[in-house]
Amino acid sequence: MVKFDPRTLTRGPWSTLVWGANRAVVNRILWALVSANDPAAHWLEIRTGEGDPSDREGPADLHWVPAHRLLVARELGSVVPQDAVANLALMTIIRTDEPAHELLRLSDFLRLPSAAQDLISQLGSTAGARSIGISNTDRIREYFPPDSRQMRPVFDRFLEAHLHPFFSVVGQGTERRFASDFVFETQVADLAHWREGKLLCEKAPGDSSLSEGDSVPLKEVPEISAALQGTVAVADPERP
């Protein structure tokens, strides 16, 4: 039987993606994984349109995330890619002798959504790695490249800043999810039946403790079990 310690997910410069059919389940599991690796983790929740009732069963509305570490994005402008070519700031910060790979890294960063740029700039550090959860990325995936190779720079910009990004996707998984280092599918019908569910590892780094195809019962991971039972301590009732 596979033993799974969520804290192994950040023992290398790795990113994690969790996907599945039920938003409440996926986001609670994401929070369990993020907070197990960084008790002071930040959480970016993407919301668009009229709102999804299942959001009320997620970490933000359950007040598990302190207000000062919670960012709720309700406008697409802050969470979709930007036009780096049109950013005139490039003209003032690039030297003519700048190496080509540095220019590519810079342009990749400038293409990131403004919310991602802000988080990387504020939290990124060489003093120690941090973790950050970004939920509901399915709500904006039409704005991102469909190919995992094109998506990889998004993950790399976080990792270069010593941030471990954790992403959630609700709905059918696409090929682009494999841009992440760890990929997990939540195999569970809904929140009411979580005890019957499993976490399937679809991808893992070769030097990690997990392998492709490993399956872990959700009830056997204490951090996940607590989140799905709703027994996580309320961190801060105040909302931003």
C-alpha cells in the first residue's frame, strides 16, 4: 500500500496540480496539500460570472484562510495572461547585451497574469521556499496555451522565485495539466462520499516518493481527511 505524506510535494523545486469533477472536493484537497507544506501559505481563488454555489464549500468561504493571505479574483483582467510585447516597460529595462535566455524569462514573466506577478514579487525569496494555492484555474484555461510545453514557463516563473505553486482544475483534465511536476486526479463522486474516494497520481518526478499510477485512499491521509470532513480550524472570519 502506498504511503503518502503531502510534505514530500515540496522536497524539490516542484509544482502540483489537482483536478477532478467536484469543486468542493478538489479545492479542499488542494488546501490540505498546500497548508501541509506551508502553514502560512497564500491562497488565490478565481471567481467569475455569477458565482458557483460550490464555492461556499471551499477554503475561502469556510474561512480557513486568514484574510491577509487570501486573494479573491473576481475580474478576468487580473488572472489572464498579459501582452508582454505591448508592455513599454521592456524598452527601459532591457540592455542590448542581455542574454537571450534572460530576455525569454523576462518576457515569460511579463506575460503572467498581474495577480501572479504580484504574488511572485511579494512572496518570492531566496531565504526559503514558500507555497501558494491557486484554485479554479479551469475558469480561465481558455486564455492559456493548450499544450503542456507552452504552459511550463508559467510554472517555472513561480519555482524560480522559490515558490511552490499548487493549482486546482475542475472538470475534465486536458493535456496541459502535465506541465506540472505532480498531477493528481481526485476519484470521488462528491463531498458526501469522500470516504470512498482516492487520489490517483498521474505524474510525479522520478526522484520523488510517488510514481505514476499510485493510488491513495483519501481517508488515509490525515490532512486530506480533516479538510473533507470540514474539521479544519477556522483561521480568520474576516473576508477581504
